[in-house]
Amino acid sequence: MNTSKNPNIICGWGRFPCIEASILDKIDFSKSFIPRAYGRSYGDEALYKNVYDSTGLNLFIDIDLEKEYIEVQGGVQLQKILKLLMPKGYTLPVVPGTSFVSVGGAIANDIHGKSSRGAFGDFIQSLEILTPKGLYKCSKDENNDLFFGTIGSMGLLGIITKAKLKITKGSPYIKQNIIPTKGIENAIDTLERFDKDYEFSVCWIDAFTENALVMFGDYAYYEELPLDLKLRFKAFKEKKTIDIPLVMPNFAVNDLDMRAYNIYYFNKMPKDESLVHYFDFFFPLDNIKNWNRLYGRRGFLQYQFVGPKEASLEVFDVIKSHKIYPYLVVLKRLKNAPDRVFSFVKEGFTLALDFPVKDDVLKMLHKFDEIIMRYNGLIYMAKDSRLPKDVFQYIYNDQIKALTSLKAKYDENNILKSLMFERLFMR
Ligand SMILES: Cc1cc2nc3c(=O)[nH]c(=O)nc-3n(C[C@H](O)[C@H](O)[C@H](O)COP(=O)(O)OP(=O)(O)OC[C@H]3O[C@@H](n4cnc5c(N)ncnc54)[C@H](O)[C@@H]3O)c2cc1C
């Protein structure tokens, strides 16, 4: 779980912020800590002076293909589950943009993906959580306040020790259809027009030129595959990754590099139907291990929000007027997540924007915050380390109250605590 050469320094995925921490391999409720798995959350929600390393909870417990479920411990990585399921023709209904996250982390942020079926939390049949008050089994029918509260709880209620997840029929190959377009408005319209025809959708946008690739996908099931891929279906091989071994002190990608890379990427991608590997469709960034080091010493941050189409258009207007361009822009469409206590997932368009950490960027993000507040949108806490407390309290008002009252029931002394919790929840 360490993200640095110094084992006691841990960072958010954006490498901003980083702190010195004690890493606990046993759960001990006599002192405050936060669970932390693979550190793929960008900001400070998995950071605290004491962190419990949940990656040791790595056992597979049960699998039933007929009943379509898998049960695993909370630290198991999604990639490991996919490698087990895919050769059998099964998969997880919802995965994020990286396979290197744990089941506990995916539940704790109620992560979303490219799937039109919903969010990760919609496919949990039951879970087990160890809170300072005790160990609870939860489902829709048992301790359901804690079940819905744990989904999206950001580690603040306890440690997710086990989860039973719904699985569905799938394939290691995806029929991909890419529609090129230009301009944020056209990208949103294209996504909105065609996403109901596909199981998966996502849009990549080059903020410099506003070239966009609206990508759709469906599973290519075994029967539909050409013979050579049929032969490879059951021999699911790990894909090779390139590593960025160090954070180079005098190196960081800049506007010129990214302009050039985005033009290259736009041109090289197919602009019609093709058959691609599941991992290339869902996790293109996983091909470069530690790609977050490319941003150099100061690190980067991702601003992700959800709101109506107009919010995305206004955010893009601010970007253009400031001429401060995000290096990566990903657009998706979300639908409501019912019954949650605290979750980012709600109906609307979500834009994820990567920026290097710089003072002028931080100033511009305040303008984004104002837009999101005006449109009743939400900002994703899995990606945040800078949101002002008043903005957080305004946008998540009711959700904060609901999570805080559950915390009073299961963790009355606030043993579970992160930097984010201290920064935004506490007085
Ligand atoms: C390249 C990339 C692409 C991404 N794409 C998406 C995306 O498409 N959609 C999306 O929603 N997110 C996305 N994310 C964010 C990522 O899915 C979440 O931040 C996820 O929670 C990280 O999981 P982790 O196991 O690394 O947990 P960590 O980052 O270590 O922790 C995340 C949170 O989970 C809590 N936690 C971890 N383990 C447990 C446990 N066992 N019990 C209780 N709480 C626990 C922590 O306390 C913390 O609050 C992406 C991240 C990256 C780096």
C-alpha cells in the first residue's frame, strides 16, 4: 500500500497531499485511524496519522455461478476478481476506471463506472462491517441502516471485512463503437442520444482542441467471437504494464506535452466499430503503472462533479476564459442511487478533470465550486483534498447529517477519522 520510497509517507493518488503515518496491520479501536487499501482515491480521505492497511483482508470466500454471486474479503482487488470470473464468462456489473481498487474501497466510495446499470452499491447482496460498537452483518433485510450507510461511508463507520457481490454474464472482449465529435455540448448530446442503446458509455475530451471521442460498448459474448479470440477466451493473460519508477524532481508533463499527446490519442483511436480487450476498454490507464508520477513533485488533482448538462457547459466556459486546460477530461452519465445515506452518485452528467497542482488552478476551482452549488450538483470526495468546508456542507447538507447520525450510533467517539473528516466534518 505504500506509495513512496519512505514507507511512512503515504499520499492520495494525486500525490497531494502526502503525510507521515503509522501503518497498522491490526485493527485497534483504542486509537483513531482510517482504513486504507490501495490508495487509489486521489485526495485525503484515506489519509490519517494512523491507517489500517486493509489489503491483508485478501481471501476469496465463496463463488456460485448459477446463483450469480461471489463473496470475498474487503481487501481483495477487483482485478483479481475479474481474472477469476472472466475466463468463466462472468464479470462484475460495475467497475471504475482502474482495476487496482479493493472491494472495500469500491463500497466505501460507492464507485461508478461506464455501466448504464447503476453504481457498485446497487450490486451488493450483503456485507460485514467491523465498527467500534461491534461486528455487523448487513443487507437490505438485516441492519439495513448500516447496510445503506456503509455504501459511500468513506471508511468513517468501520472496516468492511466481507462482501457478497452480484456477478453477471460477461466476456473479456468488448464490441466498441467510437463516435468522434467536437465541442463539449456535442459530446454531451451524442452521449445522451445513444447511451440507451449500449451497456457501457464514456467520453474522452481533449480540452485544448475540444476534440471528443464518445465511446460505447457491449460485451462480445463467446458465441460472437472469431475463432482466435474464442481460443484465448479461457486463457485470460495478465497484460504487461510500463512502470514510472520514480517521481523525477525536475520533470513534469506540461501543456505542450499534453496538447501533443491528446492530438496523437485522438488520431490513433479507431473511429468506428472494433473488438477490444475488456481491460483496454475499461482500464486504459492501468497500462502505465504509477502514471501519477508523471505530474512531478507537486502532484495533481482531479476535480469531479455531477450535475445537469448546463453545469458542464459553464465549467468549460470558465476553463476557456482562464486558458487553464485540464490534461485529462472524462465525461459520463450517472443515474440515481436509491436509499444511500452518503453517495456522490446521482442523476446527471459527471465530468472528471485532471490538473497539475498550481495556485492559478486552485483559484479557478473556486469558480467551479460556485457553479456546482448553483446547479445543486455534487463534488466527488474520492477525488478531493481542497474543497472549502462551507461548500462541502452546502452541497452535502442532508447527507452529512445522515452519515453523522449513523456515526453517532456505531462510532460515537469518532475513532474512524481521516484528514478529510477533520477538514470538512469537524468543527
Ligand atoms: C485511474 C483511476 C481511475 C478511477 N476511476 C474511477 C471511476 O471511474 N469511478 C469511481 O467512482 N472512482 C474512480 N476512481 C477512484 C477509486 O475507484 C476510488 O477512490 C476507490 O475508493 C479506491 O479504492 P482503494 O481500494 O484504492 O481505496 P483507498 O483509496 O485506499 O481508500 C478509499 C476509501 O475507502 C475506504 N476504505 C478502503 N478500504 C476499506 C475497507 N476495507 N473498509 C472500509 N473502508 C475502506 C478508505 O477509508 C477511504 O475512505 C479512480 C481512481 C483512479 C486512480
